[in-house]
Amino acid sequence: MAEPTTDLFRNSKDFVSFSASQTIFQKDEPGDVMYVVLEGAVEVLIDGKVITTIGPGGLFGELALIDTRPRSATAVARTDCKLVPIGAKRFAFLVQQTPNFALHVMRVMADRLRHMDEVG
């Protein structure tokens, strides 16, 4: 089943490209953008351990738009990928105009928190 963000961002022209093994962001860096994966796969790591792999329609880096703390993980392109960056202004617009987007972000965060509790 496709992620709810797939339809919302399918035709985005404002994507950024990363090559396989390229670091997207590092743990402890300041963050002001989250990403939606259009194509490819991204690994999220904490202390060198892969916590999750995110594919097309998935999102990551959302904590940067929820609080002002540094990044809690590192994100690395597992394959060549295209990502849609979402800054604070666009995030606020999407949450206001597209309630399903807001619910999806909350579900992603809840799933990751539960996963960390299980493995941590």
C-alpha cells in the first residue's frame, strides 16, 4: 500500500537529489527541514546503527519541524534518491490544509517511538 504522502508529492518539481551513500544530514546538526522520499531509499542511523529504511512516500527529519533541538539521527541515501524538502512554512501550510498529512506525520512519529522502545 502506498504511503499517504505519495499522492501529495508525486508531481513535485522542487526535489533534491542525493547519490547512494551520500549523507543527507548528521546527528546533532541543527535542522530546519524534513524530507519526503520521491524515489530511492534512505537509511536513518543512530550511532552507526540503522534504525529504519525509508522508501518512496515515506518521510523523515520531521522532528526538526516540531522542536528546535539538534537532529536526533543521521540520514544517509541508501540508493540514489530524490527527496522533497519541506521547511517550516510549507509544513505549517500542509498541516493546516491537509489534515491527513498531519495525521500521517503523527503516526510516523508514534511508530518510530514504539519501535525505539522495543529495540532500546
